[in-house]
Amino acid sequence: MIKSWAFEFMFASPELEANFDPKKSIDYFNFYLDLWVRAEEQGYHGVLLSEHHFGGGYTPSPNLMLPLIAKRTKHMRVGVMGNVLPYHTPWRLAEEFGMLDNLCEGRLEIGMSAGIPAEFRSVGMAPAHARGRFNEAVDIIDAALKNGVINHKGQYFNFENLHVVPRPVQQPAPPIWTTVISVESARKSAGRGSKIATGFVPTDKVKEIVDTYNEEAARVGNPTGPDQVALRRQVIIDTDEAAAKARGEAFAAGFRQFLENNDERTIKKGSGQALDQPGGQHGYSLGDDEFLIGSPAQVA
């Protein structure tokens, strides 16, 4: 069975950006909270927020939203896809995950992301530095969630016998997700028992990523199968087929332009470039299969 999740960017409001109104800003956040609660009523399995900074979206601290959603729902899973680890102190984030799983009554999904180079440069962080922090943070958080006591000596973090409390409700740890756009990242995630979510890549590349993940997970004795893998696609739907097509084509064009303007990893459609660039640079492209456009029956 396919499980449907909502992946929420929570786009910035052009109206609020042009003319800020405190009441309308509060109403905007409450609108999204109501929307996510409605998702459970419609049968969604969970909602995953995103962490982005300096424009575009309104969730620079998405973990703050999760207990609010959990208190208004009964079964739906909640999480972030994902927390951008280079911005965070990993032992501090591990403690926060423990709190969140308690406040969300054992429904927390943990997501980890390496982040976007353009955002790193905005705060003076080199992408290579960010990648190094990400790699260390992953090891630290994995150990903290599984063991409760962590020791680490590395380039960016050093400490001994840190007792991380509170412990999460879900034992030995809440489900962990990693966003991936390459087979190399999929292989690493499989080795550490993390689930994966992939998008911004064509379907044939997704198949390669998923096959690599399942092969490596089976090799090391970690879980495999559909519950370990998520495919992110953007759905534009309308009761009228023509209206859906018009809206979908406009959205797809605007979204491609947004990514090309803000993330140099984006490979322009039809450029002929490879997704995995020399030197470990992993790009992604937005093909037509990124967008599911049509009437309810067509999308289903």
C-alpha cells in the first residue's frame, strides 16, 4: 500500500512581505496548522515540514510547529524533511529530538539534510565546511538516539560521556530519514539504517537510487522495502482537467526558475549534463515526471 505524506514548504506570503500585518501573519500560520490537521482527516499518513532560511518559506525553525500539529491530531506522523545539520549543534539537536518525541506522543519522524549551498554562502559557510559538519553530526545524532551517551572526537566537535536526555518515546529511536539525490548518499543511508526520501530526479534515476539502497541495506542486515523509501512528487490537481493543466504548467515553469535562481545544483532541462558531476558534486534536474498534473482520477 502506498502511504501518502504531505511535504510542506510553507511558502512565504507575497502579501505579507509587501505589507506586513501582525494579525494577518498570525492568521497565515493558523491557516497552515488547520490545513495539516485536515490532512489527517483526509487519510494522510503524516506531514513533513522543511527547514529553509532567508526567504521563500516561513519555517526557519520547523521543529517548533510539530507539537502544535501533534496536539491537534490523533494518529498522523509529524517531522521535518529535514533539519539542516550544518546549522545545528548535534548534541543539542539530539536533546531536542528526545523532547519532541515526548511532546508528540511517540509520533516523531526525524529528517536530516545536508542543506543548500546558496544558503550556506549567505552566512559565510563554505559548502565543504558544511558537508564536514553534516557528516560528523549524523554520527553524533545516530549514537545519541541509540545509546543515550555519546563520545566524539572530530574536526568540528569534541566531547566525552554526554548523557542525552530526555530519551525519546520510540525505542531504540524514532524513524530517521535522509534526503538523497545520488546513489552514493543512498548507499550511506542504507548502511546506517536511515530511511531515504528522494525527489528532483527523474524516475529512472529514482529506480537506480532505490535499488542501490535496498541492495546495501540487505547486505548489512538493515530493513529494506517500501516503508524505507519515499518518493517526493509535486501534485497539481483540479476538478477540471484543463484548469489543472494550466495551473500545473505555470507552477512547473515558475518552480524550475526558482530553483535555477537559488540552487546551482539544478541542471537545466535538456542541458545534457550528468546528474552526478565529477568531484562528488551531485546535481538534480526537474523532468516532466516531477509534477503530477490533472483531475483527481488522472492523478490517482
